[in-house]
Amino acid sequence: MDAAAPGDRVLVNDGTYREQIVVDKDLDLEGKNATIEHPDSPASYTIAESSPTWEPTVFAYGGSVSSGAVSGSGTVDVSISGFTIDGRSVQPDARRKPAILYRNVNSSDKSRIEDNTVEEMGVGGKETFGILAYGDTHVAIEGNDVRDYERGGIGANGDGGDHPSPEVTIRDNTVTGSTGIGEAWGPNGIQVGFGASGTVKRNTVNDNRYSDEDPVASGILVFESDGIVVQKNEIENADIALSVGSWGWFRSSADNTKIKDNTVTEAEYGVLMESVAEPYGGALTQSDPSVSNTKVLKNDLTGESDPEGQIGVGIIVEDNVDNDYDPVAENNKIRKNSITNFATEIEDQGSETKMDPANP
């Protein structure tokens, strides 16, 4: 990559390449039956938008780097397509290991991560991921096959603060977690959070489980981000198939979400909206949480064959700690959904909910 000029298209032919790919200029990378394996001794980085250390297999970033710390407002236009990225099931020295990490990557017509296969990222230890976007990134993540991760398949996260947040289109991907229950982390198949924006459409998301008794893993999670569209996805075998939540942690709200025309099977919870001011003893809550003006429309939700306490669509408001913050869930709409194989079809702890009966 060092020899390529900014704006070049780089074709990588048949072969297996055990190396860390770092891109800090405009490039289109296209694989032709090429596999990139996670190397034995990769470099670790920090980024301004997230405090942990990162050990990416492929890292594209805008800005500047000093002693592994990436910051600054510069951007690059990078697209990656056609590769197999093999994490070799290696646990990282850093806290987090993604196959592809984008930071400040964008263009006027969106950069792209498409038609890649991500596998063997490592399960049972540290936080491993498939594809992640941070910072001033505008990217279309399409047609990828992501599997064998511990913490997350595809994600876009802001920092909930002053830094720019990513804008993403996550579409037509297949995202498959490990099938085990009780690994080190609760995996989320697709996550948009902490001020990121965008759409999640037509993805197939399977096998995101953590615990039968304490469900925390989600097929698709919207957390402290507003205006996200989640539509026409298929989610199977999840603790929570479709989750929208705010703790008032980095941002106060997860409002104006649209959850429409999704198909869910074998989930403990079909759609769960949670406004919570007490996680971890209330230490994380910094503002009044809100999960409001969410539309849950025309979804086909099927639970497990022997449901015990599960909920088809739930609006949960929790404030179990004596603090100054008041969670709200107002003016949500639950209409024209098919809900089967749940102990409770709809549980509503919110206010001013507009609701039709299940199974119209």
C-alpha cells in the first residue's frame, strides 16, 4: 500500500497475506480471492473517539498518528471489497480487535465496505468485532458475511460528545455470532450507537446469545442514537432480536426509531425498548434517559417453542436508584405486528403509547 498514490485502485490477487493493513490516504482496495490473516505481532492504536486500545487487521483512518494515537479532523476516502479477513481466532494484546476499523473515512458519495468475508475473529476472551466505523465516517457497509466474533458483528458508534459521529448504511449483510451461550461478552449482531446515524436494512442476523436468564445480546441494537431506520431484516436465535435503549450514559436519547417489516424467530424478546437510569448502580447515568417516538410497525415476531416470561414487544422504564435522573418512554407506537410464542405479547411501562392489538 505504501507505493500506491492517493486515489489509486489497488487489486490484490489470489493468495494469503498475513499482515496488518493500515491505510491513511484515498484508496480503493479490491481483493480477487485474496485472504488477509491477522498477523502475529500487529500494532495497537487508540482513536480520539474511543478510549480502549485497538488491534485492527485492516485500519483505514483520516487524521494524524503519533505513537499509535490517531486524532485530528482530516478524512480519507477508502473502499474495501472482495477480501476474506481471517482473525485466526487469536486473542489480541489490546482490549479490542476488529477485522476492519474505519475512522474519519468518507466521500461525497460514501465510501464502501462490501462483499467481504470476516471470520475467526476470536471467541471466549477479549472484545472482538467484524466491521466498525467511528468518527467522521460516511460509509456503506453492504453484502458482507461476518461471523465468529465475540462482541459485535457490524457497528457504528459516536462518542456521544463533541467529535463527529459516523453515518452508515448497513444493508444486505449476513451476520452470524457464535452459537454458544455464556461466553465472555454478550454479542450484538449489528449496533448503531452513541450518536451515530443511518439505516439498517435487509440484513440476516443469526445466533447472538448470551444467557437464558439475563438476556443482554441483541440481534440489532440501537443505543443512544436518534432517527435510526431498522427495516426488512431477518433475525434468528437472539436474546433480544431488536433492541432500542438509553441509559443517559453518553447521550440522553434513543428517540424517533422506526422498526418496520422485520422478521424474528427464536428470540426471548422480539422488540425491547428500555429507558433505564440505574445500570451498574446508577454510576453511568449522566442525563435523563429517553426512548420515545419509536414506531414498531408490521413486524413478524416469533419467540421460542417453550416461552417462560419472554415478551413480544416491551417498553421498559426502570429507575431503581435514588438519583436525579428520570427515565421516560413517551409517545411510542406499536401497530399491526404479528406476535407469537411469547409469554407476554406486549408489556407497556411507557406513557401515551399508541397501540393496536397483536396479530391483526
